Amino acid sequence: MKVTFEDALNDCLDRMAEGEDINKCVAGYSEYADELVRLLEAARSTMQANSSLTFSPAAKARGLAKLNRALSRQRPSSRWRLRGIHFRSVPRPVLLGIFAIVITFGAVGSTTAASSDSVPGDPLYWLKSLKERALLVMPRSEMGRAEAHASLASERGEEVRRLIARGKIHEAEDTMLRLNEHLNASAGYVGVLIFGDPLEMPTVRLSGRPSLTASTLKSSLKQDGTLMRVEMLRLLHDAPGPQQRRIRLMFRQSDLGYRVLLDALDGGSVSISPFVQAVPPGRYVR
Amino acid sequence: MLAKIGSQNEVSDLVMKAQEGDQSSFALLYERFFDQIFRYVSFKTGSPTEAEDITGEVFVRMIESIHRFKWQGHPFSSWLFRIAHNLIVDYFRKKGKKALVPLEGSADNLRSAHVDVDRRIDLEIAMDEIRRAMEGLTDLQREVISMRFAGGLSVAETARAIGKKDNAIKALQHAGLKKLRMTLAAENSLPVLLHQLEG
């Protein structure tokens, strides 16, 4: 089937955008050559003019700060899934009601106690998750929520250590991700955003948020971070050879997560890794 | 082509995570699309200062509306460019300006480390010529040219953004380029233009 002129033109435009020479494009459509060349030259001038338009790094950084401010107005969404149920869709009063019913009926009381020590994969872990979800919706203040998330980060840390001790490394790695999610959520509620990704997004202190007294939170985080460090070192020492690399990575992830958050809460400016940097408050305020 | 597919999978993954509230995904989407959106807005408005504000607003609207975005065969890029397009329309409506205005030092945002003064002036002149020529296009032709060449969108993405079929976009592209070429050739600008742009 004969290629239409418009299809030939479009093909050459796409190839030019990838850097191919006009003449090479046109060689494949000899019947349209003259007209193609004329139009492609006009296109090339437009493309070249636009490719020369670049933005300054400062402009991009200002845009990122604006994005961060907009994100700070959003509530972190901690979507929990339990056997296909999306807790985010369940209204808060319903969740509290469920939790109240669970506690009120004593027959379940001992079960809930037993579930406290459960780890992902255990039969009663769903009950523990349910309790924790209810705990997250209860606090009314931002500091309350920050502390709740920090407490859950500590709980995830405990689970990570138990899973490693049981040799369930994959489950431990998944739980480690959730630990850092709780730390990030805690950070968000006290006015800090942390990006730990290869694009070197810096930690920023958000403007406009009230200055929250975080001494209790910092104290908890320091204790939890120290406990995690000590216990992970012990587990690393005792682990069989094939598991050590993965455990070492989890150790670094948890250590980094706590150190970055603590440093950001202290308003520090110490570069912690190539990929995450804590900056003084207000640096990215427009 | 494979790289493009991989990239689309990455974008869809980021969008899903962003819709679930993962804040780092928003930042990654910003990084992925900032360049394209800024160039498109800069080309349409002719003002780097305005382009910066509008581009920032595009991503704020992205945050506010991303929960409404649904994968119904429309690329995320098209959805984002539609937001940008609507903001530009609002901008011009408020300013009471035509869709294109003469450039206001649009080459000012060139990184000075890489461009000398003469080159900057050449580029300013070149862009001004192109923009004047673009005024002779219809709104749709201009939109297609802007999205395709400034925004770097594919035909399919442009079609979804504008709400037209792929063949219509190709036809608009053809007609727009033809008119552009005629205007530039009539003013004998094209040879000079190419020389200026190729440095």
C-alpha cells in the first residue's frame, strides 16, 4: 500500500526528532522528496529553536518547591490492604467501631494480645494491621499522627528483626519498605519531606507549616534508631553468608531512614549519602 | 521504540503510585515531564517568566487532579498537556492577548555557561521569526506544531490531548508546516534561520 504524503512527513519528523538527517529520511520517500525537504527544513528550524530553550536550574528548583508546598497540603495516604479490602475507603467512624467491637467482646481479647507479636505471614497478623489502622485515624493533631507513624515504624523494625531471625529475608525486605514509609509519613506531619531516590532530591523543610515541638518524637526516634542499629548488627553477625548482603542493605536502609529524619528535625545540613541530603529549614522557600 | 514503551510503563507505574499517595512519585513525574511542559509553555507564551509560573501551576494541578485521571487509552502526557493548554488559554484570556506574542528575551534562559552573546542574539532573532510565522496558522495548526515540536509529543499523544484523531493531527501538521514554510520562504528567512540555528 502506498504511503501517503502525510504519513511520510510524519515518519520523517519522528526520525528527525531522534537525530536522523533530513536526506536520510527523504531517501526512503523519493516520490515526495522535493516537497518533503522543504517542509522538513521548516520543521527543523522550529525544532532547533525549541531545543535551545532551556530552563535554569533555579527555575526548576522553584517549581519543585511549589510542588512540595502543594504536596504538604495533601494528607499522606496510607492505603492498607487486607485480603482485598481497601481500608482507605472505610470511613473513620466505621473503623473505630470495628476496633471497639473487637475489644469489647472479651473472647477476642486474648487473640488481639497474641496478634501483637505477630509478623507478616502469621495467621493473626491481619488483626494487628486492623488495630494499627485504627490507631492511625485516632490522633487529631499532626504531632499525634507523626508520633503514631514513628511508633509503627518501630513496630515494623521489630518485625524486620523477627523475620530475619526466622530466615524470612524476602518478607523482611518488604517490611523494611513499610518501615521507611512510616518514617516518611512521620516526617511529613512535622513539616519535612524526604526523597531518597537516585535523582538526588533533597530533603526540604516545608514553608508555612507551624513549627511543631518535636522533642518527644526525636527522643523516640533516637531510641528506636539505636535499638534497630544494635539489633541489626547482631543479626548481621549471626547470619549465614548468603543472607548477609541483603541484611546489610536492610541495615543501611533503616539506619539511613532514622538518621535522615533526625537530622532533618534538627535542621541539620550534613550530607548523609550521595542520594539524600538534609538541608537547613527555609532553604527552598520561595 | 522499545525505550519508549519502557518509559510509558515507568510513567504508568509512577502515576499509579502517585494516585495511591506516594509523594516521591509526584517528584519523579515532575522530573520526567518538566522539560517538555516548560518548552511547550515557553513557546506558546514567549515569556520565560510566565512559562515558569504556568509550568509550576501545571504540576500543582496535577497533584490536585491526579486522582481523577483514568487509564482509558489516553497517555498521561496528553492529560498533562491538556492541563497546560487550558492554563495557557486562561493566561491569554486574563491578559487579553493573542495566542502568540513576540518573544521577550526568551533566549535569556539559555544557560550562559554554554552560549555566548552572539549566539544568544542569533537564537532570539530565529525564534522571533518563527513565532511571527506561526501567527499565520490557525489555532489548531499552531497547537499541533507547538505540542509536536516544542512539547515533543507523538502524534497519538497530541491527538488525545487535543481530542482529535491521529489522521487529523497529521493533516494539521502538514498544513501548518506548509504555511510556516511559505511564510518563512516569502520573507527569505529560512536560509538565514537555518544558519543562525545551526550556529
